[in-house]
Amino acid sequence: MDQIAALVAKIKNLFATGSLTRRDDDSIQTTTTYGRTVEGRESFPYGFAARAPEGTVLVLFEGGDVERPVILPTRAVDGIPVLEIGDSALWTKAGGWIVARNAGTVELFGTDEGGIPRAAELKAQLDKNSGILQALLSVVGGAPIPEPGNSSASAFQATLATAFQGKTPGVFDSIASEKVLHGTGAT
């Protein structure tokens, strides 16, 4: 009978939920729904980690041994962005979030600011404007253009030359970040 009771206790102790009660640099303390205080390190899947300030945890006890806890990350619902079926999100309680939509889009803090500029397209359009500006600057800074009929220097050219004096066009060669990248999703 003692063996059966021990087996039942181990099975009962395999899983427990609890509340996060304290967080230190390397460990967290939880109180299970059965009132047991458990301290240990959170376990995360490869490449992901979080430090929730509060929430519910799932505690697994290896082999039913309460002295060998494996604490899974906290579960909290405050701050979760609106998700549709198939969406995934990373978020903070303070309101920061990234949502990978099932439809193939990714949202950073919402959609109200529109899409992130495509660097290649932005540079192509800036190159067009730079070409126009360079042509205008070469006319303004070039040889005087005579006024029709009296051969005096153009007043318009002189006025533009004064307006452009000391101003140089922007250089957009480094507008693309090498740290924050995005694409179309095509492989």
C-alpha cells in the first residue's frame, strides 16, 4: 500500500501551477496552488527568453520529485495584442508588441504608421530627386544666362544662386540599416 501511495504522490506532483512571488537575477520563486513554495530557474525554448514581472507559472517536477523543479515561463494576459486564429505575438505588459499575422504580415506596435520604407525603392526615388537637384544646381552655379533681349545676367539665376549658397544636397548612401532588416517574405 505504501508503494501505491508513493506512486500516487509522484504522479500528483508531476505538474503544478502557481503564482510568481519573487524574481531574482537567476531564479524565481513561486507558490503553487497547493501552497508549496518552489524556487528554481525558468526553462525556455531555444532562442527565446522573457522576464515577466508577474503571472502564472507551470512547474514540472522531474520524476515527481518536488526537489527537482522545472519552471516554465510565466503566463500573463495583460498587454496581449488582438490576435486572430494562427497569429503569434511577442509583447510586454507596458504595451510593446510584435505580431506575426497568419496572413503573412508582421506588425511592430500597430499599423497606423504604415509600412516600413523599402530601402531600395526609397533610394531609387531619392536618386531621381538628387538628379533633378544636381541639374538645377549646375544651372544656378554655372555660367550666367543672359536675359532675352538685353544680354544682361539673369536676375532669376542670381536670386536662385543666392538662395542656394552654402546649401548642399543630402547624401542618402547610408539610409539602409544593417541591423534592422525586412523583406517581402519571398524566398
